[in-house]
Amino acid sequence: MASLPFVLRSLLRDLKSGELAVLLLALLVAVASLTAVGFFTSRVGRAVTQQAGEVLAADLRLESPRPIAETYDVEAASRGLEVARILSMPSVVFHGEDSSLVALRAVGKGYPLRGRLKIADEPFGAARPTDAIPAPGEAWADSRLLARLGVPVGASLSVGAHTVKVTQVLDYRPDQGAGFGDLSATLMINLADVPATELIQPGSRVSRAVLFAGAPADVAAFREQLKATRQPGERLQAIEDASPQIRASSERAGRFLSLASLVSVLLSAVAVAMAARRYATRHLDNVALMKCMGASQGFVLRQTVLQLVVIAVLVTLAGTALGYLAQAGLAWLLRDLIRSDLPPPGVATAWLGLVTSVTILVGFALPPLLQLKRVPPARVLRRNLEPPPLRYAAVYVFAIGAVLALLYWLVRDPRLVTVVAGGIGATFVALALAGWLLVKGLAPLRRGVGVAWRYGLANIARRGRDSVVQIVAFGLGLMVLLLLALVRDDLLREWRASLPEDAPNYFMINIRPDEGDAVRAFFHERGLPPTELVPLVRARLTAINDVPVDRIRFEGDRAQGFVEREANLTWARTLRDDNRLLAGQWWVDGDDGGARVSVEKEYAERLGLKLGDTVTYDVAGEPVTATITSLREVRWDSFQPNFFMVFSPGVLDDVTGTLITSVHVNPGQRPALVDLVRQFPEVTIIDIDALLSQVRDVMDKAALAVQYVFLFTLAAGLMVLLAAVQATRDERRYESAMLRTLGASRRVVFQGVAAEFTALGLLSGLLAAAGATVAGYFLAREVFNLEYSPDPWVWVIGIVGGALLVGVAGVLAARSVVTQPPAATLRQAQ
Amino acid sequence: MDTVLEAAGLGKQVSSPEGTLAILSDVSLAISRGETVAVMGASGAGKSTLLALLAGLDEPTSGRVHLAGSDLTALDEDGRAAVRARHVGFVFQSFHLVPSLTALENVMLPLELAGRRDARAAALEVLGRVGLAGRVGHYPRQLSGGEQQRVAIARAFVTRPAVLFADEPTGNLDAATGERIMELLFGLNAETGATLVLVTHDQALAARCGRVIRLDAGRVVEP
């Protein structure tokens, strides 16, 4: 009997009368928030997939920190494969006195073998693909590098002992990695220019690679051969090895944003539940009337469900469109971090909107609406007849089930679902408890205030449960924004302040041992503080307790990374001030206990090393084995050269390595750095301030993206407020009419409403500020080991912002209620 | 004579904190096609309960109700709803119009519920008959009380019911308006040959009916 046209007509009537506005808006916020993040992560994910094929710029890539024999090229060429060589290293380029850290990439003829370079004429200008590479004497620079140095295309840059002219802006290279890129800007030069820079010295942090491409069968055969014949330290990468890590990191980021948007979904769902309950109450009479006129229970049920289906479809379409617009904002905020054009999102993401709206409707709107089916028809004669009450257990089962289903759909990991659901549940309970205490705390205030405030505060207390829900909804959104906007800055400042004034701000690496004395003399001559030059030896971990590392399974990506990368070793006679011994003994001068090594705590934990274990390193082709005799804790933010592995004297003394140091340079002494690099071109200077500001830049962008997502949370909070106002509309209208009949002016009634919502806002702000402060304190103490002094601005902005936001929104929403003439209201209420 | 509505031994009890309360006891009556019957009694005498039971809006604790050939007491709620849809119309004291629907849409509602395709034309015709042809697009709040009740009467008659139940149809109206509404109600009743069961306090109104059933403390005192 319930025909679609009839449902559409009655839905249209409800829409016209505004009955469903809050429910629709709340659902819209939920769908838009989740699809915005969904679309964005889908785009990043697809970019990763799309570029996986060219992420090596080749089909096969052989990498090594040491020179790679030419015989590989010859062999590959004889098999009909294309070959290209590249070399990369961190370096510093100068323009006048300005310097910037760069990832220097020297590329040879043929590069890239897969994918194409893109260049532009101006920084951040329109890019076009090219098949060329920089000519000798020329360089292509990243837009960010030019921006950082403040130079245009055509400028000359010093790279080591060489000067190159920037002729193009490098927009894209296939092997730059998709998703969230690395920190340094790229400067691309011709491989033929490398000798002139004099940057390559024994022990330099250089990564060399030979690229191969060709028919799949030829590549596969060559790969097998290389596997058998490659030298130690030579790493072979095929396409299938390259992408998982990038994918994993971009998936992690996407998952995090999804969970952030889930908070808005939860709040919206609460608003939907409130609106649905109100809708059901308002429609009891109508349904009773329809039953009176012959509508069956089945008809009412079908009508309800069909109505929800239509709503789901409409909101999914609108919300998904809104989400699509919103993701463009997210992509724009993160445009610097995502260094490639994002492809359009996958079609599958569009399902996310439908899943969200259906889940919320089934979990939160259906239970109260199902009540309509059970309205007794005799209600038309006796208004006090109501359907049997909702069974709350059933309602909660529906809602919690819906949330868990959505959570699982988002993260697809049962363990994570448990953790996150537990975390969210605990947070909500804690916030609700705090909100409840705040509401209770208002009671004594009622005695000391005027009539308007007393009326407002009385309303908060009377609608206790709804008040708590509203406080929590707003408090949560505000809290996260405060945490990200203010507390994060505070923590960074505290950390900065905890560093000594003269903490080193430059690292110098790649100092040749035979030039150590000359560098020291240069420091002395130019008035730089005396500095300790620490030996650094590059080596590969080959065995633990005589078991080769490739036969050991390590837990986690980091441990695997520690093993795969070349390690930096040093040796020392004494324990540094910024190191603390946790276990074992430091060696005493003169005793001969054989080769011993002291290991940093985290490194030991990751690799599962204990006192008494032996480690074997391949140091320039020679195995060096040492026994672990102590474990250390290192204060890395002393910015002194520190190492995971410190060997006892006599083990590495004769190995050719390099020297490393760090130094505090005053702004006035900076010209000395330029001269240092001119005189010792192989020395790489790393500007710690610049590095930190780059890290900070990335953090800012990421925080901005998270804040953006949490704006939806505020919008969801607004929906909860609207739903609460709507739910109390009839009550408010009647009350205001009564008050005005009793002689209260419109102004007093209005002030009462303003007082109520301002007080609600104050409480949410209070809750938000307290939450952000507690979180800041916890982060400072437990995570960063800092003293945290609470920021008064968190309280000021939280409380004032909350009061304004909620006060204004609430008054606007409830305005029409108090402006109605009382006579009309009282007549209607009869 | 052709009986369209019949009750036998009808009783309704409700449980309350003070024990079981009998609202209606052992009511038996038979109403013929085309008859007009007034149900009178003091407040709390059980008038509305009787109306609800006769119309199948509620279930009796004892006894049986036959309406237009169906045993309402043997049917479930949906079965009774189906009987109402085919044979019954209602007019209420407080009109019970759907506030979000226009006059026309309110009258169309029972036809739409029955899945009738000509709902619009039929509704327009009846609205013309009750003198509201010019106000079909108005919402209830834009109509006077008398006009609202005319819409309700149009809605009740649009399905051409066999039995029309009216619960204090003039109770919320002034005397003159009430008089005009009654003219309309009895006029339409005579025209369509429907049976009219009217609950009222109004002696004058009762006097216009063919028969009066008086209730006192849940029992029929004057058949």
C-alpha cells in the first residue's frame, strides 16, 4: 500500500515544513566529513599506485654507497637492457651567504628509464614533461629550493667547489616518491659535473645507483644474475620491492585522518538520534490518524523505511558532493607535502557516503522511528495514549553495532577497532562525566544571579542529559583545535627554551681525517668555538652472535631499516656528558678487554641486543666483531655528534673514515661557513635551524590538515545543538509564552535564552581547555620529557570562544521561539 | 432491517494502581444502515471508549463487535485497519488535521492510503461540496475552526464510508458555526446514506438524531 509517490510526497511535505532539516543536516555533515577524507586518501593512494611503476625510474635498480663497477653496465647492455647512472647525496648549496640543505642528484644520460621528468620555467609555474637532463654546468632546482634561497631561475649556485647555473625548475621526477615526500629540496645536476664539485671523498654519504630497464624477461634474468654476483652493500630493488613502504605510510596517514573524521560522524549520529526522536514524537498523532483511516502497521513500517531510504540516497548524493569539494581543500592545504598531481579518487570511495548514511540511519534514526509503527490508533481520541516505551538496551545495541561496523569498514583491522573503540568510548565517558559535574556545579550559582540568568541556568539543569551531550559535543571539537593550535606551539617553545643558548646549530660532516688539523686551525682563525672532531666510520651490520643478519627476523620496519642501511660507527675513550650509562661498564683506559662496543638503548631494543652479545660489522670489506659491554641513553637534542654504536679504542682507529662535528655559529660568523666550504669543498654543512624549521613546516601542514578535519567536528557539534534546540522547541515556546503572560518582557525571555547557551558554551570551553591542558601536560611529561607550564591563552580562547560560538548559535536557533506572540502559542498548546 | 454495526456484551477494563477499573460493562446494541445515533453521557461515562471499540480503534476486554459484516474482535490490528479503510469515516472534536498538509492534501490522505489514483479529483469535489473550493491550498493554521472542521468532514466523507463516527464534532466551535457544521454533517449523511454515530453533550444535537443511547458509569441506561 505504501507507494513510492506517496512516500515522496509526504517526505517533500516534511522537508517543506522543516521537520527533517536538522536530521538531514547532521547526516550531511557526517557523510561530507567522512567522504572528504575518503576521497583525499583515495587520491593519494591512487597516486602511490600509479607511480609505483615509475618509482624506481627503472625496472631494476642497483644501489650502493660505494662505487659500482662498470662491468654491470657492459653486461646489461649486452643483454639489450637500457642503462643509466645516478648519484645522490645530501649537500649544501650557497648563493652568496644564503645556504640551503639539498638532496643533490646527479643524473647521467638516459635518466629516467621509466617515467618522465617535468620541468617549469618559473617556481611553482606550469610544468611540462621533458626527455632532457641538465647539461653540464647547469642545474634544475626544486621550486622550494629557489624559494628558500630567494633566487630566480638563472641564478648561479655553489655546489662544493663547483658553480652551476639554474636553468629550469624541476617539478617532478619519477623516483621522488609519492605521498608524503622527504624534507630536502632537490637540486639536479649532470653526472659529469660531480668531479668538479669535489664533494665525493672517502666516507662521504653518497648513494650511487645504476638503473636498468628492458623487456620483462631480460630484466628478470639479469636480476637473477645480479642477485648472485652483487657485492656486499649493493642493494637490488625491483618495482615489487619499492612500493609497500610508501603505501604503508600513506595508508597510515589516511587511516589517521579517517579516525579523526569518525569523531564528527559520531557526534552527527547523536544529533540524528535526537532529531529522529523529536520527529517520531511529532508524528505520533499523524500516524495514529493514518491508522484510524485504515493504514496498517506494515504500511507505517514500509513508509518509515522507504522514507529513510530516500533520505539516505538524497543525503549520500549531496554529502558526497560536499565531501568532494572539501577534499580539494585538504589537498590544497597539503599541496607542498604531496609532490605530485593527484589523480581523481577511486569510484569505490563513493560507496563510503552511502555506507555512512545508511549506518547512521539504521543505528540512530530507525529505533525511534520504529516506535511509530506501534502507536495505538485510539490516540486520536485520547492524546495520552503512547506507544510502548523504547527498550533502551535495544537502542544502544543498534547504535554501538552501527559505530563498530563503520569503524571496521574504515580500518579493516579487528585489533585496531578494539583499541580505537575502547579509546573513543573511554574519552566520551570521561568527557560526559566531566560535563555532568560541570552541569551539577552550576546549581549553587542560581542563587546569586538575576532572573534571566536564573532562568537560563535552570534550563541547563533541567535538561541535564541533553546539556551534557551538547557540552561534550562542542568541548571535544574545541579541545582538539586548542591542542593543535596552541598547545602544540607551547610544547615546541618549551622544547626550544630547554635547549642551551649556545647549542650547536650546524653539523659538519665528511671532514677528511688528514684535514682535521686544518679544519681545527680554520675554526680557531675565524673565531669559531673550539670543537671536537669525532671519527665516523660507515659499516654494515652482518651478524649478531655470529648469526648472519639475513637469517634473523627483526620485528618492525625500523629494525629492518637499521639492518639494511649503512650504520655510522665511532670510537671513544670516554663517555660523553650527554650520554648516560644504563647497564654494563665503560672501558677504562689501558686495560685490554678486546673489541668492545657500547650500544644506544633504543637501537639495542629494536635489534634485540643484550649485554654480552657480539656484533659483527663489515667495515670497508673487513669483518669487525665486538662484544657489547654497556648500554647507553643518549640526549639527542644536545645536537652533539652522537652514535648508536660506540666502539672501544683500538678497534676502528686505523680504518679510514671521516670526521664529524657540530658547532654553534653566531649570525655574524656565517660568512666563515662559506669560506669553510670553499676551502674544504667535501665538507657538508647541515643547518640545524633550517632542518628544524623544515620539520616544523611539515608538522604545521599536517596539523592544519587535522584541524581542517576537526572543523567538521565543530559542525557536528553545531548539529547536536540544533537538534537539542529543536527537541525543546515546543517546550520553549510554551514557557516563553507563559513567562510573557506573567509579565516578562521579550527582552528578559531573550536574555534567559542567551544566558542558557552562553553558559553551555562556557562549560564546553572549560571542558575543552581542561582537556587540552591535561593532554598537553601528559604529552610534555610522558612523551617529550619537558616541564609544561599551562598556557593561560588556552583557557581564555577556549572559554571565550566556546561561549561566543555556542551562545550565538543557540540564540540564533532559538530566536524564533521567543519572538512569537504568546496568545498564538497558548491557543496552539490547548 | 439491515444491521451495519452490532455490539454484544461489550466490556472494557483497565488495570490501575487501585486495581481493575471497568470503563465499560456489558454494552449491547445494534445500529441499522442509514440510522443516526447519538451517544450521550457525563464525562467519564465511557462515551469515547465505546466509540473506540465500535470503530475498532481499541480491543474490548469482553464481548464482540461486528462492523459491516466483519467481526472486529476476531481481527488483529491490521485487519481492523483494513475494515476502517473500507467502511469507516471519522470527525473529531479537535479536527485532527495534519498541520503540514494543505486542506486538499488532508482530504486526499485517506484516498492515498487506499491507493486510489483519482484522489485529487475526488477530494476537490468533496471540498467543493463543503464550500471550501476557494481554500483548497490553505494550511490548517490559515483556516478558521469552522473551516477546519469542514475539511475534516470532507475528509471523512471522501471515502464514502458506511459508518461515520463523530466525536463531539461541534465541541470546539461557537454555536452558530456549530449549527452550520451540523447542517452539513446531517446533509451529507442523508445524501450518502451513511450511518452516523455521534458522541455529544449537546441535547439539541442529540435531538436531531434518530436514536439516543445514554451511558452512565459504563453502562447503557436508556436503550
